[in-house]
Amino acid sequence: MRILLVAAPGVGHLLPAVPTMWAARAAGHEILVATTGPSLDMAVRSGLPAVDVSPDGSATAGYHQLAPRALARRAEGEHTTEGDAAVQWQGMTSAFGSSWSTVRDHRPAEDADFLASLFAVSGRMIDGTVRIARDWRADLLMFTSFLAAGEIAATAVGIPSVLHGMGLPHPPATGLLGVLDDVATRHGVSGRLEPPAAVVDLCPETLRPPRSARGLPLRYVPYNGGALLSDLVCAVPRRPRICLTMGSVLPGAGADEVVQAAIAVAAARDAEVVLAVDTPDESIRHRLPSNVIMSGWVPLSSVLPDCSVVVHHGGSGTTFTAFAHGTPQLVLPRMADQPLNADAVRRGGAGVVLAERDLDVATLTDSLDHVLGAEEIRRGCAAIRAEIEAMPGPAALLDRLAELAPPSPEVRGGDPGRRDGATVSRPGTASGRS
């Protein structure tokens, strides 16, 4: 089987699917990653064959504008409150089933704009995705959440698609496809999109949002890329270790004031602090306390097992890596799906969440001390970790996915240069396909 994985430019969309792709290759399947920007580089660094489906840089440029625009809108308008998380999920679910206008009725305007913009950015990858899916003759198109190149490209080529989750379940974004009517029309699929044949679901039942549908269960396998680790990070700590990270987007998007406040609070503890922030403000580097290790981008799966707490922004990758390792969390959500992930931490009893309006030194200090000392939080983390470990692994998932893909053209006896009536060219032979 040939699996084409299509991922948005942000590495947080790609990383949860990398272990699935490794398992597919180990099982004898052929895989190819279709992406662009930071995800393209990460795919190659992860040992996966990849192709750039937006070589003009338009999708990458649009992606890099998302976080600064979202933070600017939040500074000008209303802030997400603790009670908004459930409303956000309801609005998101409604939007996926109806229209984008429904999102605006139920979510803060800046969050709605973020998702619409992300969807539009990924739309710039559709032409390249359709082209490579036909030329490479993919049997199955797997795509990540909020990616417009999923249903549109798969329907245009005539192959089944599968939505690969990132953490919490995000329903197929059928209702948002109207944002890209022009693209769908250009590929002849307007009004007749095929929904995903399956949804890969990484969410344990304890954390499942109300009224969210279940998909094919898959154990979350933490993968955060590779890096050269320092001896200090590798050593088992002799006192509590605190990891501080703001993911791959926020540090370069004007969130340095959050990083500075969190560093000040964490460094004041009798603890070792791993600052896993890629590009913090230069003024921070020159005045770090002696108990702070500046690690830069580091695989969290290599750090969190020895951490007493992780302080972070609420990105899905960081949140679920902490869940998988049973690490208590202090979450400071700012935008996009971060409040939803933070709400899962709260509901699962795995940590403390601070709304943006509460990000002052006194509140940060009290919250961090509580997470460090709360036995009930450690019990909640252990329970979630055990639940994740009991979920099926990638090998079981691949058996299910193989049932979705049609037999290859050679098996069907058809023309291997055609798919769904479209003539394509492909160098070489098709021998060795599974």
C-alpha cells in the first residue's frame, strides 16, 4: 500500500503522525510526506521521504503570519476565559457540520479567524498535493487536522482519505471547505467531496470532550524530533526538574513576556529548570540564573520522564507528550486550540491552568508550587498515562487502514498509469508494492 501523508507547515501537525509512518515502513508499506515549510525539514530529519507541495513559499509565509496576527487580535479584543473551552468545542463541532459562520456565533472572533486562516493557508498546498498524489499513484491519503488538502485532494484523485488526529479529537472540517470553493471547483470536486473513510483517534476516554465522536484508537507515541542533548539534560536530576517550553510558534510571535515571567518564577524555586525555548529574547540569555539550563529545541520525550512539572503553552504535542509520560502540567494557554488542550489537563486532574489574565508573578508562583506538591495531580497523571499505554499501537492501526485502500492497479488488472480516469506518468515499474 502507498500512503501519502499530507501535513500542514507547522511541525506540531506532522510530529504525531511520524511514528505511524515509521510503523508503516516497517510493515513494508511505501510512504511519502507531502508538506512544506518547517514540516518539510522535520520530515526529512525524521528519516521520511518528503516532497514540497508549495515550493513558492506561499503556504509557509501564510503559516508564519498566523500566530502574530492571533496574538495581536487577542491584545485588541476579548480574552478567552476559563469557561470558554466547552463553548469553543461546541462551536467547532457545529462549524464542522454546517458552515464557517456558525463558528463566529460560538467562538471568540480571533479564534475563528485563526482557524479560517489556517485552513486557507493549507489550501495553498492543494494543487501540489493533487499533482503528487496522481503522479506517485497513492493508494491512501492521510492528512492531519485542519488541513484543506485532505478531502479535496483525495476526492480529486479518487482515493480514500484518513484524518490522523493530533491529540484531542477534531472532527473532519467538512463545514469549513466553503472557504476553498474556488480550489475545489478548479479540481472538479465542488459539492461532491468524499468525507474521510476513517479518523485516527489519539484521545484516551478520560480526556474525550463531551459529544465528540470516537475514531480508530491509536496510542499516542511521543515524538518531538531529534537533537543533540547536553550532558546536563541527560543526567538524572538531584532535585526537582522543571521544564519550560512555549512550543515552536509562540517564542517567535511576541510571547517573550510570558517566557520571562515563567523563568523568573521557576528559577526562584530550589529546582533545576530546563528552558526548552528555541529563540527567546536575547535579553533573557544574558541574565539566566545559574539553575537554568538553556537547551533550545529539545525532544520533550527525552526530558519529561525526569521532570516534576512542565510549564507550557497548551500546544497539543506538548500536552499529550506530558500525558504519555505522566508529567504534571502548568498550562498557560494563549490561542487556537490551546484552551481546549488546557481544559483537558484540568478535566483529567493532570495539572493547573492559568488564564491569560492571571499571568502575574504571585499567581504563577502559587500555581507552580501547588503542581510541584500536589499528590492528587500525580495520581491523575499516572492514571492517564496508564490509559494511553493500554491503547492499540500503530501496527494494529495499519491492519485497519489496509482494509480501506482499494487493491493497487496491478492487482485489479487495470492500467497502472491511470487512476479514476486520469492519465498519469510514472517512471520505473510498480514491482515490490505491498
